[in-house]
Amino acid sequence: MRWALIGASTIARQYMVGAIRAGHGEISHVLSASAERAGTFAAAHHIPNFGSDLEEILADPDIDAVYISTTNEKHLSQAFAAVKAVKHVLCEKPLALTLEDAVAMVRAADEAGVVFATNHHLRCSGSHRAVRALIASGRIGRVLSLRLHHAVHLPPHLQGWRINAPDAGGGVIPDITVHDADVARFLLGEDPVAVVAQMASSGLGEGVEDSAMSVWTMPSGAMVMSHESFTHPFAGSGLEVHGTDGSIFARDVMTQNPIGLVDLVTASGREAIEFEKHDLYEEGVRRFHAAVAGEGEPAATGLDGVKSLAVALAVRDAAIRGVRVDVNYGGLV
């Protein structure tokens, strides 16, 4: 497959260029709002073509797919342009700033017959898949609660618009809560129905929230507690799943790298759980390539992206209004 990178981003540089090439994909173009930035990125990564004109890049008939990793407010127009050009799309989360726009993106891709995926990398993690398998096999009995701890320190080179630009989709809720929403859906196999929440600016946020806590009600009756922050340098990250017959403790697994520890605790004692330590982004690209070839679905579909955004929007709404909010999935549940 031949790819175009829409966005000369940090995540593209650190993870996606290597993942695409590891999956035998070719990167033929890179786009940035700044042609100079695009040229610098292209030279550093040996990409033959670069520019700042999206229509010009999408006009290349040899491009099969695009990876979108621009700032959040640009995803909508860029995804629509790619779908109109009949290119397959792998888009960073959140898909859009509003639920209506995200739904429209996914429906447009369906009508055009192209694969549309969300880059929720955590469901490609060996640790998360191991936790999901433990739950599905009944090792902890009926799930009572899930605790997600995704409070980290946002490094200076990633701050910028994430901490000071609400119009660009800044804030910890669109940046991290969407990931936690997808993790809960992936692990438990069900969609949150209602949320209560609080958010705050606790050190970095300049006009946007940098910390949030919320509790979600699941259809099964299980409760989910989710904590996200940009301001916790030493907290680590992880998740816990508690059931009637056991508990799962997964530490340092909410990352972009295949690290961390998973323990199962039951009446028999504590058991360390082994898991595959493959590259998360290579696995995501592999699943995307397979979907384009007609072999199954991407690791996270466009619908998954819509639903994670819906939960995040409900969290922000609940925090602003101080009330319990039902999650609106835009008619796609």
C-alpha cells in the first residue's frame, strides 16, 4: 500500500512511519500546513514528496490510504477530502470536535466503500488483550468495576495547543478520556450509558481542562472510574478490573509502548500473566492493511471512534453542568 501522511506530527515521526514500513507499506507523501515543515519531515524520513496542498496530494491516483494526525479541528475536512478522493483513512482520535461531525465522517466512508479506522492504539496492546481474555474466560467472575488511571505528565514538546487551544480540540478529555472510553469498551464489551464527572485546571491548562475524573454506568451494572491528567509526573498509569471471583491489576499499561505488568489475584493467590510484547502501532497498521484487503476489520473502526468521542463529550458535559449525563451515540448504537 502507498500512504500519504496528513500531518508531520510527533506521533507520525515516533511511531507511524516505522509501523507503516514494517507492514510493507510505502510512504509517498507528507503534508503539513507549513511546506517548510513538511520538507524537513520528508528529508528526515526519506519520503519522496511533500507539500501543503491537500487536494494536490489526494489527486495522486497511486495513493491508497492516508494517516491523519493533524490538530483535532482539522480532522473533519481532511477526512472528508480523503473519502471523496476514495482513499482509505486511518485517523487519530478524537475523530472530530462534535459527535455529529464524527458520525458524518463514518457514514461518508461507508457510502464511498473505503475503510475508515480510528488509531486507538491501546486495543492493539498485548497487555490489554491479555486482560480482555481473562475477563472473557471468566477468571474473575462477574465484573463489578473497572478503574482506569491515565494521569501522566504531558511533556513540554507535546503541550502547545493541547493545553491552550479549545478551538483546536485541546484539553485532557479529548486527548486522553477518549482513549479510556475505548479501553473500557474493548475490555468489557459494552458501551457506557451514563456518566458523572468533574474537571479542573490543575497546573497546565490555559483555557482548557488538564485533569478529569468521572464514573460511568455500564449496561451490565458494572461501574467504571476514570482519571485523566496532564499534571501527574510520578503517578504511573494502569487499570484494575474487579470481579466476584478475582481481580486484575495492570500497571504501566496505558502507554504507547509494549511494557507493564499484569497480575491476576484470586482465592488461589497472585499469578503473573504473560502477554505478547509486540509493537502496538505495527499491529494497528497490520489490521488496517488486512481490512483493506477484505480480511476482517481494523483494530478500531470508525464506529469505535464515534463511541469513544461520545463518552468523552458526555464526560465534559457532565463536568460543566454538574449533573448525570446520558451518553448520546448519535444513533449508531
